[in-house]
Amino acid sequence: MKVIIAEKPDQGATLASIFQTKKHQGYIEIYPNELFPKGAYMTWAVGHLFQLVPPEWYRPEWKQWKLETLPIIPERFQYEVERAKAKQFAIVKELLRKPEVTEIIHAGDAGREGELIVRNIIHMSGVKKPMKRLWLSSLTPKAIYEGFRQLLDEAETRNLYEEAYARACADWLVGMNASRVYSILLKQKGMNDVFSVGRVQTPTLAFIVKREKEIEQFRPEPFWEVVAAFAVNGKQYEGKWTNEEGETRIKEEQLAQKIAQFCRNKLAEIHEVKTERKTFLPPLLFNLSSLQATANKMYQFSPKKTLDILQNLYQKGIVSYPRSDSNYVTKGEAETFPDILQKLRAFSDYQPFFPLPNALILHNKRYVNEKKVTDHYAIIPTEQVVDPAKLPADERKIYDLIVRRLIAAHYEAAVFDFTTVITLVDGRARFVSKGKQQIQEGWRKVISPREDDDGALLPLLHEGEQGDVLNVRVKVGKTQPPKRYTEGQLITLMKTAGKFLDNEELEKVLAKTEGLGTEATRAAIITTLKERNYIEVRKNQVYATDKAKVLIEAIGDKILASPEMTAKWEQRLSEIGEGKASAAQFMEQVKKLSAKIVQDAVEMSETWDFAGLDTASIQRTTSKAALGKPVGPCKLCGGTVIDKGAFYGCANYAKTKCPFAISKKILGKTVSRANVKKLLEHGRTGVIKGFKKEGKTFDAALVWDEKEKKITFSFAKK
């Protein structure tokens, strides 16, 4: 008899679905069959059943947040079962200890975290029985059957457990010490909030804050461009005036007007025509990061939302393993493509793309490369294809992206001619015109990238042709600040350790330079930054809060904000997973680093300067004691407005659905309890400084408009 341990209940049900079974509380009994002649028990974790114990478990004095207790460095890390999951652990432990059970099959997700989750359960149960490893890249019935038929020896994946364990302990050490020391020191500066600090989240936050500062410090400058329309042998086109360095922007309006005046009603001659042919190969197959970036760009899906949808599709058995970091497949997978594509051809969404220009890509190393397949191959549709029209809307979008990438891989390159035309006016004034022409559509028939404006279509022009200037206009503009990152761009930024590249080809070149976090953890890091009030996402743009700016200002240029250091950590952790580095040596380095982080923070705190930042508003939103406490009378129903955590709301909501509510944060500004009380009792607050909207800051009071029954702004009269 064998016990199979999956990572999650639905995964366990999927793995057991190919057998005859009987359901029990917390496990499924698999009846005897060809693979399990004596039958088996299928059970599961519920994600992590265990967590590293809190500091006070090691020493009572570590419970209090005091500088003198830092650094906190346990001699040996210990786990405890999470209370809410203790019942499931008891079920698993009982199954493992049954005398008829002679072997354990580890069936967690085929990755580092899955390795840690299940091995922790077995270790904490105290059972030592022979173990095999189920390693799957898809959950189709065929893949499940073959996986159980060809189980791995547990020793083949043990190093991944060592890596995951080292990662968890290292993150606990750095997070526990750094979060405590910065929270304590910043509290001394009047900010009574918890400042969560992490090995991966803090360097990521540093990128966002740096960009925020660049935007804040940016001062727009006006510029002028001279645009002329030409008529040459019956052909019309436009061009921009350029200087000898190729710059089109003029810093003085007077000069721009002079150039325009000079060019009016003059002769024009085509001085030079240069055409460059560019070939664009089909995009690579998706790994998780590139899929998250693409879904964010196209549909504004957050990285977490994309991963959740992908997990659902994987659970249905229609796409391969979601947390893959590879863009390649093995020959074995490539051999399944013709069958998968033939099935996809039956659906109306994909019929126009068939027949395919290339029926096979088995020998195309751009996609099929055994050496570049890591634990898992690229994210692809499985042979269990579905009609996208039958999927829920969001699942359809993600599935369609994956399918189109596979189809596009069987297409030719897209080819364009990019043309640059230099036109001279009166033999002196130089104008440049740029255009492009599609020579071969290729894979763009399947995936139509959003067009950039690197050139409209130009008529066929030849050097030496002459004509006239039809008209000239001066166009005014102003320089633009750097753009805020989108969530999708943040994923790419983390993957490349700060070298922001909106280009999968260049990402591929940097694949050996581990970035911040892993494919599996990046979405969670961004979610954590949101939950801890470090970032806000508005219209898919990522904004840093004052709390984030304070933390990054406090850390300065120390190791915690360094993407290079974190990237080196990831590299070392990967080496542990490959059996090339010692987890014990790595942890000794982390212990030394934790002590240095505390020392650096204490030394730097003496010179901290947070001028220009709203430190007064950085307080815990609501203490447990304040929750539910009355603030004042409701302006709508006369009931009582109480503290509800992130906002103040009417206590009658549960009974009468009274909708009255005031957010604790309005346009980036925290509204104090005292001001809310004034508003409720007297109809207006005092003047609140620092509201932010569309890049501008303003001061105003909040006023209750009795006629409109809503809160409005009241501006001081100038």
C-alpha cells in the first residue's frame, strides 16, 4: 500500500481521477489497479501546512521589538503546524503511520516550493519510509498515468528541497531582523507603523521609488519642431527639420519660426533615400514572466491574476506547468505539436491560420533545445485541447495567448523595409521623413503587435527628384517625464535584476543572470508591496507611497536595496538546487549579513532626513483597539459612523444597507480621525495639505454637500 501526497486538494482529486476511487474525509482511497496492485491513499497538503516558528519560540525575550534583542539568529530553525491546517496534517500523519503503508509518493508541484511543502509534512510526521517522486509538467490523464509509471527516486529532487529550505530560512532571517530594526528606528522618528523589509521585495521597491523620484524631479521644457509638407512629381509626404546632429527639437520658438519662414514657397529636392530591410523572427514560446508581461500589456491583468488563471488552466489539464522559467521544449514535446495543432485547427478562432507554413519545428533550435529546458519546458497547450469559446472570458484570453504563440512558431519571419528620406529645402534646410513597408506578413498574421509610430507609409521616392514645399507649420511640444512602470514591466524588471528590457530576445541573453525572486514568487512579491501600503496601482501604473519613499530613503545605498546582491543570492540558491553549493555555508553568510543589516540601520539612522515627505500620515491605519469605535453621527441616516479599518462607515450598513463611508486615504492623503470627526459634527474638516491628482498637488478642506449628499473639496479663496 502506498500514500500519495499532493500539494492541494484539487490537485489530489485530479491525480486520482484516472483511477477507481472512494472519497473519505481528507483523502481519497484508490482501489487496486495496474499501477497500484494493492491500492493507494491519495491525500494532500493545503499549500504550506507548516510555518517557521516565531522568534519567541526560541527565546522569550525575542517577543518584544527592542534594539537590544537584535539581531535575532536561531541556532537551528524549527517549523510548527498552522492552527487552521492542523486537522489535515493529522489525517496525513495517520495515513503515513499505517502499518500497511510501505512507500510514500511525493506528488507536490514539480518545483522548489512543492518539494518543501510535502517533505516538511513527511519530516514533521516522524515517518521514515521509502519515497518516490512524481514529477509532472502537465495534468492530462496520459501525463498522470506516465508519471506514476515512471516515478523518480526521491534523491533526484532532494537538492531542490535544500534550496527551498535555505531560501525560506534566509528570507525569515533577513525579513525578521530588517523589518524590526527599521520599524523600531522609524518609530523613534514619529512613524508608528510596521515597515516590512525583505530580501526581494525591498530591491524591487527601490526601483519603483527611484522612478517616482525621477518623475517628481523632472521639469518639463518646451520645444518646437518645424514640419513641412512636400509635393514631388505628384507624390505628397511630410518631413521634420533636423540639425546636423539629427535633432528635430528646437529650444527657441523664434528660431523655429525663422526656419519655417525660410522654407515657405521654396523648392525641395530629395537628397538621400536609404532603405533597410529588417527581419523579425516569431516570438519565443512563453515562460511565466513573459506571459505575465504580455497579459498585463494587452489586458492589464496583474501578474497574480495571470498566474491564478494559468493555475486553473493547468488544473483542467489544458496547459503545461505554469511556473516554468523556460522558453524551450524537448524533442519529445515538439513531436506532439502536429497532433495538438490538428485539434486546434477545428476551432473557428484558429482556422484562418491553417495550413501552417512550417508543418514541423522539430529541428528548430529557437524552440526545441533540450539543453535550455530546466525543470520544466515552456508553457504550451496540452494535447487535451479545448475550444476557447467554451472557457470563461479571462481564461479564454490567457489560453488564446498561449495557443497563438505555438501557432506563430510554425510561421515565417515578418519582414519590413524601413525607409529614411532626407529632403533639402533651397539646398540648405534639411528635413527627415521615415516610413515602413511590410514585405512579408509572416507570424504577424497570428499575433498582431501593437503598432508603434516608427513610420507611416511613404510614397516611392528617388534621389534627385524635385518638387515644392506645400506648407510649413511650427509644432510646439514639451519634454515628458519617464513613464511609471506597469505591473507587467515590473515582472520583467525583476527578472533581469534591474536591467529593464521590454524585449524577450534580450531577456534570453540574460537568462543566466538570475533576477529578483523566481518565476513562482514574483507575482506574490508585487501583491505583498500592495498589501503593505508601499505601492498603489492606478490605471495599471505603479505609484510609490510616502511610506515606500521613507523606507528606501532610510535604507539608502545599503545591501538591502541592491538588486545585484539579491541576484547573486538567487544564483547561489540555484547552485544549491543543482547540488553545486552548500546550503550550510550559504546560511552562515546570511547570518553575518543579518547582523550587518542591523548595524548599518542603527548607524545611518543618525543622519536620516525625510524633508518633503509626509511622515505624519505614516501610522498604523487602525489598531485592533480602535476597530468598531464610534467617530460621529452618520450624515445620511443619523446612525453612528464607526472605524472599519481601511475606512469609516455607517454601523447601520448590516441592517439598512446605509452606504455612508469615508476612505481613510483620499487622493494619496491620509485623512485623520480628528478631521473625520469635524466633518461629521460640523460639516467640514480643516484645510488638508498635499492632495495629489494628475501629477499636481493641492490643498483643500473636505465638505459635506447636503444637497448632493456627498463629500466635496472646498478650496481657499485666493
